[in-house]
Amino acid sequence: MATKQVGSSGEEIFLNHRKTSRTKHNPDQDISSENPRNQGSFIDTLHRLDIELSRRLSFCAAKDSGWRPVLIALEISGHGVPWIIATLLAIYFFRNEKQQFALNFLLALLLDLVIVGLTKVIFQRQRPVYNEKDMFATVSVDNFSFPSGHSTRAAMVAALFNLIISSSCLRLVINLWACSVAISRVVLGRHHVFDVVFGAIIGLGQYWLMVNIWLSMEFSHRFLMLVPYVDLK
């Protein structure tokens, strides 16, 4: 009987110890669990702000909007397909410095497609729920919203043209066009505000990269000599 009582007392002590250890305060655990909650709350707040602001600014998202045709025209003007076609024609018809610029411009457009496509696949942010399914010449990756490819391209194109345009009036026109294309993405309901803002930042980063890897005249001539039907004279 004595042995049984001792065993029972030992079991009670063990159970009381487990209860005490469960309720013991651990400051390190509180600190480690507090930071993720604060970070998540801050990110959630930014996300809600982005969603709400984008919805308020998308006043031409409906198909019956009067300004929608104008914004669709801006959308097409910032699309990659017309720019690539025009650049290929410029490489064919232009000579010397203009031909060199066109080749570098084509490289920049292709670089933009790769960077934007990979970023969209990585983040896979969905487009606004009110976006109409009438976008010009899209592919599967265009189902994702971040970043805005039109914004990256418009910012990069405007910056590159500012390298060769001497007229301040023409510079103003190309810069206004780039800003209009970027703003139209939110107004049309195609993108959220953050998609456009970060898209413009990425576009300027691509411009900086192109300036640092700019193809020289000699390299451009050597490369174009390998391309059939392109005259260098």
C-alpha cells in the first residue's frame, strides 16, 4: 500500500510540473510572435489602401464610360507589339546612329518583356475584379497584375527617347505620354495603384541597365551583318 501511495504522489507531482511549465511566461517567444503580427498588419493595411484607392480611381472601368475609347487608344500606344514592330522597321530603314539606337531600343523592349513576365509569374497578383476582359493582344501571363507592363515600358521608352531628343517640347510630349499611359492603367481598372508605381520604378531601372550595357556602333554593325535583308550602307 505504501508503494502505491508513493507512486501516486509522484504522478501528481509530475502532472503539476507539466501544468506549471505550460503556463510559464517566455519573453523571447512573445517577441518572436509579436513582430510577424505587426508586419502582417502593416502589409495588410497597405494592401487594403491599395485596393480601395485603386477602386476609387477606376472611374472608366465600365465599358459604357465616355472616356474609355481614349484610354484604350493610350493602352494600345503603350503595348509592346506596336513598339517592337516599329523598332524592327527602324532597324531596316535607318542607318548609322539611328540604326544603332533602334537596335539598342529593341534589346530594351525584349529585356522589358522578360523582366515583367518573370515578375508577374513570381508574384501572381490578380488583376482588379472590375477589370473588363477586353485587353489588347494578351497572353497567359497578362492575367497577373504586378507589375504593370505598360508602366514599365512607358517609363523606359520615355527615358530612352530623352537621350536623343534635343527639343524640350518633344521631351515634354513624350513624358506626358508616359505619365498618361501609366495613369490610364488605374483609371481603366486594369491595374492597382501599386502595380503602376512599382512598374514605373522598374522601367527606370531598366533604362539605367540599358545605359550601362549600351551596344556600341561597332558591335551593332557586326551583329546586323549577320541579319539578312538589313542594309548597313
